[in-house]
Amino acid sequence: MTGQHRAPLQHAPHRVRPPFNVAENLRPRRTVHDDGDAWREDRVAALLEALDGIELGAHDRRIIAWLAEWGTSTVGTVVSLLYRIRTAGADECGGGQ
């Protein structure tokens, strides 16, 4: 992950995956409680990508599904936080991702 993905967000993200500040050209920007299975599945996938390698239980997956009901701005912010937490932990351990 490059340094730009580690920077705190100063504005609501336009995407649920890095780079968060680049407007999505293929889809209109969504904000709160978007409708549609494809949107929800994409947000679940983005959250799971940020949690890659982390063991998840049934309750964890239910909460991820619940989070995916929120819009791009909310999910993008959570995904950004997860990536930044991971890189901060890797830096503390002396490794990088």
C-alpha cells in the first residue's frame, strides 16, 4: 500500500477501495443506505479485502453485512481506517505492507 492510502481522509471518500479520493467513473456516487444487491456485495467485498488474513466469525460477518448497507462514504471511511490500522501495526512490528 502506498503512502497516499495511509493519509487521513480530509473529505468523504468517493470509493470503497483505495484510492479513496478518486471519484468513481463507472458508477454514480452513492451516499447513505444505497439500494441494490450489486452495490451491497461490492461493499462487503471491499470490507473483506481490508480484513484479508483476519479470522472472522459468524457475528463478524453479520456486522460486515450490516456495515455494507451503509453508503459509499461510510464504508469507504471504515475501509480506509482498516487499511491504516493494518499499516500502523505493520510499522510497529518493523514490517511493511
